[in-house]
Amino acid sequence: MKIYTKTGDGGLTSLVGGTRVPKSDDRLEAYGTLDELQAHVSFLHDMVDADSRAEGKLVVEREELKKIVVDLMTVEAYLASDGTGRKMLPPFDASHTEYLEKAVDRMLAPLPILKSFTLTTGDKLLSYSHVCRTVARRAERCAVRVAQNTEVPEEVMKYINRLSDYLYALGRYICHELGIEETLWRP
């Protein structure tokens, strides 16, 4: 089976469900940005394993990041689907967002409350968690544009918002676990 279909050569593509839309459609920008985020989170997942867990420095559940990758694929599918296509998708409910919230609470529990912004330097895992966070914020802005014109399930929007909180908390947690002093922004 060939991976190319040639059906998009004229600048159109199909949503899940069959509706044809221009490749410039806001939905494509949104799920494409989420796909980019999924790739970044996958790379962070692999960096955590190769750079930290093997050395015993960092105890981040790789399964947590892997679950996020799977959830992102589902979120992408919701944004890539028309009304018919959504009926084919797995349910996406509040439990996904609650999972992120519990992880954020667990990671931030041992950390001091900050009253300043932090700089995102100090370790490549820390910095890369913030690369993921900023892509998550961009994906959220794209999804908001889609939701202004198309129905997007509320739980999908909540999840995207909470994911950037998770990635911020992960950066702080990485500092804590690796013994890196957080650098506060002092203009």
C-alpha cells in the first residue's frame, strides 16, 4: 500500500468523516500543531529515559508521558473530524483532564510556591519541557480559533489548556528532582 494518495495535490484534504476542506482550514492548523506537540512530548519521553532514569537522577513516569502522547492523538482526531467522524472516535471525558491535574498536584506538592516567573534554562530536560509547553499554548490558541466556528468538545479544550500547566509543572519538578536551582526572572 502506498502512503501517498494524490488526493491532496490540489490543496484539499479530508477530515475524519469525509468532508473535504482546504489545507489552510483552521482545523488543520490546530491538529497539525497538536501533532507537532505530540512529537515533542514523545522526544521528551525518550530524553527522560536516556538521560535521566538510566542514571537514577529523575523519577518521572515515562508511562505518564506516553499516556499524554496517546491522549494527544485522540485530541487531534477530534479536531480533525467533522460531525460524522466524531461518532467514530473514542470517548474523551473529564477523566483525561483530571489525570493531568493529579499529576500537576503531585509534582508541585514538594515545591515552594513561586511569586516570580522562572527562566527556562538549567538543564536540557527542563528547557525541553518548556518547548513542549509553548507548543501546547500555540496549539490551544489554534484550537480556540476552531472552537469559535466549529463545535469542539469542552473536555478537549480543557485538556489542551491543562496540558500546558502539566508541562510547566514538569519543568519545575525536573529542577527539583535533579537538584537544579530554579532561576527566577529578575528584570
